[in-house]
Amino acid sequence: MEAGNRVALVLGGGGARSAYQAGFLRYIAKRLPHFKFSILSGTSAGAINAVQLARHQGNLQECVEDLWKLWEGLTMDQVIEANTGSLAGTVARWGLRLLSGGSSFSPTTRGLVDTTPLKNFLTRETNCLPNGKIPGIEENILRGRLHSLAITTTDYSTGRSVTWIHGNKTSEWNRTYRAGVETKIRLDHIMASSSIPMVFPAVKIGDSWHGDGGVRQTTPLSPAMHLGADKILAISTRSLPADMLPETGPAQGYPPPAQVAGVLMNAIFLDALEFDAATTQRFNALLNKLPEEDHCGLRPVDLLTARPSEDLGVLAANFEPRLPGPFRFLERGLGTQETDSHDLLSLLMFQPEYIEALLSLGESDAKQRADEVIPFLTGDRTAKVLT
């Protein structure tokens, strides 16, 4: 995996939507069972996928089959406490907190839901040790099967985006409100990166509380570039309209909380990858026109961005009636039935039928783009940016 031939896989966030990534990778693994991604970079739920691939000791097909099974077997009660008592208790604590005026006697609130089930689930799936170490990552790096793993979180104390790097001879970096820090990736890094703001509780790493990496990650391709990627396959969980412009229509009344939250979640988790990919295209075009001595230390990086062919929010709405009763009652209270936008719902829809649909869609989309994806990874084409 020497420099000059490093292929990175960048997996963005999206909550339950990230099952789509497992489906997309499954087709690739079937076609290229022994292919190796040198660099794995994950944020939010994409961090879970990245760690699963980084720790596995088998070939790519075996790795992805296990990742597929992880998502295929996932249920809502393995992610959050979705029973009536737990949800009612959380709502009551938040209500008392808001009405107390910041009193020291007000109850502690850390997220709208309890994610202890997710921590227990990931502990089992990753064979996590009592000290939080995840077996397999270090072994794959030492054997040269993997160059580096990068997981991004948001430091709520400083507002910085922190990329935690577990790799071989990697270098740290410091930029405005973002940094790369060498460490040994542990379960807390995954839980922190996956902690959807306000919904999932933050996780303490060192002396600071960390949450979802998408909050301040304005350049999601940057970690892979810092780590020496020559090519990047980035798998987004957001579809784009065919004409690249959002549909417009008459206002349907004041937007309910679910619609506002959906727009915010898209801005946090999904939009940054699109902006960063567009910037990378422009830089590549510019660098290719300049002599190498004028590159100012920059270099073109080959990029392919994969996206769902269907709107995953619309897809989620089809399965909403099958959610557990207490959770369905709570999300409908936020106005999910009062809007045509179901983006917030799609992030939290850890429902087996929806997950299965995402897995199938991902695999189907990869198959449809096989003529682009496979040559891109294997190098059997002239380097250029594909989106």
C-alpha cells in the first residue's frame, strides 16, 4: 500500500440510512472479493461501517457479508430504549429541565433517547474488550492490510471537528476548527461519532464531551486526503434530483418541528459531502491545467461519489406505520404526519423492513454503476472525477 496507490473509502453519516452503504459495498465485494481499501474514513453511522471493515480479518467479500448481516439483524430496540417507560421518562426529564429555569435541582438530560442498547450491540458485534479496544484493527495495520482508519467526532467544548487516526506512520494536522489526532480507535470513538445531536447523548473522550462528527465536518473528504489517498470512493446517503435543483411548490402551512429538524440534519450530515466533492472537482480541474511546480503542495485526487437513486426519506415514510408504538407516538408528536419531508424519520428508522430496502437499493445502485465503479477501483481507465 505504498503512496501512489492508496484507495480510500469515505463513509458519511445518515443514521439508519447508512445501511445503504453496506448494500453498495456488497456488490463491489462480489465483483472484487480481494480488493483492499488502504484508508477507511467514517463519520456518524458511517463510522460503524468503517470500523467493521477495518477490524475484519477476512477478504473484502467476507468483511462486507458480515457488515450486511450486522445491518440485516438490526432492530430499533438494539439501538435505543424504545419502550414506553424509557421514552416517557426522558420526555418528563426534558420538560422539568425546561420549566426549572436552570435550577440546580433540575434533572440531568443527555439526549432524547437512551443509547445503551446500541453500545451493547456494538460491543458484541466488534468483540470489544473491557478496556474498549476493538480487536483486529491494529493487527490489520501491522500486517499491511490497512494503512489507516479515521473516525471523526465533534468536540462540544471547543467546537472543533476532531478526526481520530489509527494508522501506520500517519501525521497529525491542525486547521481552523478541525484537527487530526493519532490514537487507538476504541468503542467510545464510534459511539461519540454516532451521537446524533440532541437525540443521542454525547460521549466523554479524555476531558471533553464529543458528539456526532458531522456537526462541524465541513470537508468530509479531507481526512482521506491528509492520509495520502490517491483515489476516493465516497458513498453518500442522499439522492439528488435529476436536474440538480430541489423541487418547489406552494407552502403548506407553518413547518412542523420534524420538517425543520430534517433540514438541519441534512445540512449537518449530508450536504457537506456534496459541497466538498464539487470543490474537489474544481481543484482537480485547476491543478491539471497547471505545471506541477505551481501546485503549491496540492495534488489532484481521483474521486467517485455514489448516491442513492431514490429519495430515502420518501422510502422511510412507507415503513413508518411499522415502528414500535411508543416511538411512533413520539415522532408523530414532532409533526412527521404534517409534512411531505421525512428526512428526520429516515435517520431514525431502524426498522428491519426499511433496512432491508436500503440494503437492496444500495446493491442495485452499485450494479447499475458497475461500468464506472469497478474500473475506477481497479485503475482500468484514465483518471478523472466521476460524480
